Amino acid sequence: MEIFYKKLDIHIQNLEEKYRAKYVIKHEMYEDIILVLRDGWGDPQFKYWVKKHFTLVKNGDVYVLYNKDKVSCPVVTYEEIYTKLYERHNHVGHRGRDKTWKEVKANYSWIPYDVVMIFIKLCDSCSNRQNFAKSSATKQIISTDYLTRIQISLIDMSGHPDGKFKWILHTKDPISEFSWAYPLESKE
């Protein structure tokens, strides 16, 4: 978590100065936005920006801030970003950048795409699953008869298991191009 926030701070510092303050909303600014919407407090420029972008909803005794464009998505503060990204990324099963971004966008507001990218790059599970370059074969293997050689592929379906089956063993005869598949519970 500390590494994530260090990288996020570096990213924010690399932005143009006029975008830094409002790129993510820190807790102090969150409270100021609530004061503007609830009590009309603040300078005119800040009030205009707040009223243009946010709406306030009282949920019991707590005020919750929402983006005006996405009323069903609460605003996430800087201090909560890691927790919310972790929840959503685990919810989609570590299925990558696009699925995580779609899930974050559907549930929260004021989390920029670049922040999601920083999180994904630091995810241990995702970095362990990245594809590695495959070395090309130097000598071609030539089959001369039916079933003298077969090609075997093991397909990881752990992201979309069918009951207890998480793997598919696919075999193919290169001569006849006949193929068949077997569902497997594990890859051993």
C-alpha cells in the first residue's frame, strides 16, 4: 500500500500544476466540498467548481458526496483509493486492466484511469500471470503417420470455471487435424 501511494504521489507531482490539487480528492477537500454544498461556505471560484461537479446526499447521519454526472457512484477520497481498487480488482478476479477499470467506473467516481493503471502494475497476482516470451523452435518436427505425434495445450479457465473444472486439456493430431478436449480439475 505504501508503494502504491508513493507512486501515486510521484504521478501527481508529474502533472501540470493546475491539475494537481483536483486530480484526486483528499479528505480535507472532501470535507470542504461538503461544507460548500451543505452550508454555502467557500470562495466563489471553489463554490462554482463544487456545484458544477458534485451533489450531496444525506445517508442517515452521514453526508455522502456523489459526482453530478454519475449520481449512483460515490466520490472516493485519496485515502480510500487503494482499498476501493483492491476490492474491485479482487471482485473481477484479477482479470486485468480493462475489467478492473470497467468495474471501478461502474461503482465509484473520481478515480482516474492512470491511478487504476498504477494499481494494476503493482498487483502481485497480475504480475505473476503475465505472459513471457516463448522461444521459437529451431528444428521443425515432421509427423509422417496418424497419431505418431500430437500437440497438447493446457488452457487455464480458472477465471471462468465450470463447477470443479478449471482447466481444459486440448489435444490435436497434426496430420489428420483431429482434435479432442478433456475437462480437468487441476493441471497435475
